[in-house]
Amino acid sequence: MSRIQVLPSILSADMADLGRDCARALAAGADGLHVDVMDGHFVPNLSMGPAVVKDLRRAFPETYLHAHLMVSRPDAYAPVFAAAGADCVLIHAEAEGDLAATLRGLRAKGVRAGITLNPETPVERLDGLADEADEILVMTVHPGFGGQKFIEDGLGKIAAIRKRFPGVPVSVDGGVDGGTGVRCAAAGAEILLAGSYLFKAPDMAKAIAEMRAGAEAVFPG
């Protein structure tokens, strides 16, 4: 199995044909599906709830489901998404509640737990949280909407996290395409989340394969 994972973000899929687009992404070689969850409070947008994860689990029982909770109270929702069938649930370092306890609770259920940093959030916010996490997600756009431009400062943050927490895989989300994805991998990210770039690609299988191959060639691990 490749060290580099490419997970299409279904926020950029055709919601009128979500099942079809998810099947298309998996047939194109995706390593799983990334589900963006927004509560309209933590970020200025609303998106998918646990029912979507539950239905994806039923429709694609062997697929890795990666749920990113952009919500104010992850302590209330993380267990719900775990129960719905998510394999990994990521919460935000900027959110409310006892974040370390939420991460521990996910791991106790056998679910991978991730912690996410917004573009302005310093790496130091991970102190006391990274030890409870199976993954650290670096946002390279301001969360809430797809199709945004990649924020260059994220590359330095990825490198700093990899150096500071070498045992925790790093993922990246926001403006990831064939070029920025490879640059993120060179900085130390091994999980690439991409939405509009992949779903709008003329040939998604080619786009995924090229992103993965380019990332593998430069990944320092």
C-alpha cells in the first residue's frame, strides 16, 4: 500500500448524484472518501450530517471514511459520527469542550482520532493534544467552502508539525491539486485531501495517480 493516501472530498461531488460520484472516485483509485461536516456556527456554511456517513458505510462497506467535523462542540458530535461508521473523525483545535477527552473517546471506540489546525492557529496549540491523536490535519484554506486558493504558509506549518510530532501522520486540506499536493508531500504530508480538483478533472483516475506518484517521489518519510 502506498505511503501517500489521496482522499477525494465529497463536498465537491454532485449532491444530486452523490452515490454515483463516490463510486466514481473509488473506481478511480481513491484511498477512501473525505466527508466535510459543517454546523453553520464554527464555519459559515452547512453541510453533511451523520446520516450521510451512515449511508456511505452501507453503500460502500469496505471504504475508508474520513470525517472532518467543523463544528463548535465536537464532544457532542464526534461519538455520533463514530457510531455512523466513520473510520476517522477529525475535530478542530479551536473548538469548544474538552478536546483531549473527545480524542480519547474516539480511540476507545476503535476509531482513528484527528486534530485539525486552521490557517492562523499556531503549531503550539497541538501541545497536549497531539499525543491523543492518530492524525494532524493542516488547513491550507479557511474552512467552510470548497474551491479556495491554497495558502502558502501551510507548507511551513506541515514541516514544523512533522518535525515536532514525527510519529503522527499529517494530512492537508484546501486548494490541493497536482502541484500543491506534491509540495505538501515534500513538506511532510502523507494524506492529501482534494475536492474540486479531482471531481472536476477530465480523468479522475489519471489525476489521482499523478498526484500520488508525484507525492511519493518527494515525500521525506
